[in-house]
Amino acid sequence: MTSITSAAVFGSTGHSGQYILASLVAMESIKTVYTFTRRAPKIESPKLAARIERDSSKWASNLLAIEPPPNVVLSALAMTHAEAGSVSNKWKIDHDLNVELAKAAKKAGVKTYVFISGAGARSALGAYISDMKMKKGVEETIEELGFENAVILRPGMILGRRETPHPIGPLLNGIIYGLGSIAKSLQDNLGQEAEVVGRAAVQAAQIATESKAPSKVWVIEGGDIVKLGNSVQ
């Protein structure tokens, strides 16, 4: 069985990215996990090769410098509107930088690419919402690049307490958890715990690495993210 032995993560200090990193360093097959961040990850591990670089424009070249390239690259890179300060600043990270990193991964010879997108990225309504347009653009780039394996996760509301509070996050969390008390399937389809999203991303990467993904571009949404994430607790 082919297993992941090395991986690179972007967004590893974020809401779901921290759990992607935790899941990777816990894998026995993993020898090295590269991270590219503006600040040090909270997780410490002898497997961790943390590249702290405040200038994110250098991250693509840093990825290209890794020899041999990692088996898998995973991106959970995204900013909240509060962190970005404006739609244009958010676009530079959520869209432009993600596109640049995907292109660098393909150029480096990375076989499997995993991207945390969002629910509604390909919906008709998404064409009018800036966040969804950003996600759609990244998804399309990943598909066009032609990785051997591409995995796109489309979670709904990513639940849990954020380090940088979302203005209406607690309210939305409360609504979705409330729906879960009525029917767990409602919660699973509308929102997923950050830890579950992180575990699902890594499990999907492993399945794709084993050539067991259901398609070359594997899209995982809602309740399927929960099932996959909970399968590896």
C-alpha cells in the first residue's frame, strides 16, 4: 500500500489547518511535514519542518525548493474578512495566493493536491458572493492543472471556537448545533467541526495516494466530510 511519507501544508495555523497538521504528524508513515506560515505553528513535532516567512509571496518559491517534493500538498489557506480588512486584501490570499501555490505544487511535481473550499462554490448564488467566487476560481485552477489526484473539500460553516472570533460565528454555531439536536444530519450537512474537516482532508489525501479515490478530481461535501473525518478518530 502506498502511504504518504511527506506533506506540505498551507494555512496550518488556521481554524481547520491546525487539525490537518495534527493529523499528519500523527501518521506513522509520515517522515516530514513542511509548513509555511507567518507565525510558528502551535504543534511541535520532530517531523515538523516549519518555514516561518511573513512575506507570503515567497511561499511558492520555498515550496519549489523542497527536494524531493512532498507527496501531498494541502491548503486550508483563508482569511476572515476581519483579518483581511477588505475584499481586495482577502482576494489576494484566498484566491491569488492559493492559485499561485497550486501552480507551484504542480511545477514541483506534487502528485496529490488537497484544497479546503466552501459549500456553494459552484452554485448559481455563488456567482454573486465574493467568497464563493474566490473558491470557485481556485477550484477551477486545480482542475485545469491536472494533478494525478485532486481533492476538494466543500465544508459548510466550519464549527468550533476560532482564535480570531468571527462577528456572527457564535450565533451561527448556536443555530447549527441547535438543528443538530433536532436531526444530526441537518448539522452534518450545514456545518462541520474544524477538527473533523482536518481529519477528513488527511484521510482523503491518503485514499487518493493509494489510488482509491472515486475520481481524478474528488469533491467531498457536507455529511460526507463528517463521515470521512469520523472514520479515523
